Amino acid sequence: MDVRVLKKLTTTLSVDSEGDSESRTKHPRQSAARYSVRELGSSTWPDFERMVEKHNGVWGGCWCTFFHLAPSEHKQWSGKHREYKKKLVRANRSHAALVYDGPDVVGWCQFGPLVELPGRMRGYGDMDVSPPDWRTTCFFVDRDHRREGVARAALEGALRFIAAKGGGTVDGYPIALPKGKKYSNSFIWGGTESMYLNQGFRPLGPFGTSNRVMVMRKVVRGR
């Protein structure tokens, strides 16, 4: 995700009703039981790829690589995000909880350890906390399945996968939006505060200079 795109998303987002009781819903809320969750990997890459291509690469062609890239790598991989993402997935260096509705991916939550997701870590320099073991950095929901509990299912799935991998401290970056204000976009890349609170996360404070991107943390026990 280009930095300019990220800033725009942070400042002009609309509330996705998944986990936010103040939002108006366009569609009836669907039962989470209809969904299954699988981890991104070589076998699920074609499903993920089909979903991303449907949405023109998501976030201006990012292919959900923004947090994978260190600042020094953005120029190197500019315009080659699909190639870079596929390379990471094949090397088992990119993780996500993919939400399926039948045979189709309808959303995901990207997660991973710091070594896989080093992007945008400077915000921790202004916080009196240690970096987490894991990060849940990005959500995306198919435009035909928003406000149906997809992001919630994705976060729950990501936490289960993290527990299966040994657990540890997990940070998320939901967007803090004032109630009663309308926003132009229908998707929140970091999820909502209430969605994280419902999963037992607790706020640590604003992330860096933004007063809208929050840091929330939970300790996940390994299984």
C-alpha cells in the first residue's frame, strides 16, 4: 500500500458495521457459521489471487504488501506487488486468515511476526511499550460481502492460527472514528476498536502521530 493511500484511508474511512453497533447496515447480518477460515499458503494462493484480482489489486494495487516492505524496499518492488506477495507466500513468509463463503475467499486478516511485517514500526518509538510478538495488520472484505461479519471471522481465525503457532503478544491497529460522522469509503483497513475489544484486546494508545490509528494488544496462549 502506498503511504499516500494509507494516509487517505486513515483520514477518510467509513465505519464498517462489523463490530460497530453505530453503523447502518446495507445487508442483513449473516451468521458466522456460514464461513470457514483457512490459512493463506501455496494451496490457497489461487483463491486469494482471484479475490485480489476482482478488486484490482486492492488499495491501488498493493496486494496486501505494505506492511511486508521495509521503507528501503518500497521503490524496489513498486509495480511488482503481486510478484512479491506470491514469492513471500511460496516461502511461507506471508500469513493471513482467509474467510471462505463456499469455494470463494470473501475477506482476510493479515497477521505475522515482526520479521515478516516490519513496515510502519516507527510508531512504537513514541510509546513506552515493547514491540509485540505478532501483528494483525490488515483486513479486506469483498465488496459484495461487507457488513456480514467477515472481518470478525477473519480476526477470530487469525488468533486461532497464532495460538496454534505458539501464541504470544498480539497487536492490532483499529481505526478510531468519532461517532456520528460520515466517511467516504466503506472499508477500514485496520478494523474497528469494538471488534478488537470483543476479542479481549486492550488499548495501548494512538499509533505514532495519528490520533485515529490505535494500538490494541492481547496475550494469546499457545496451544
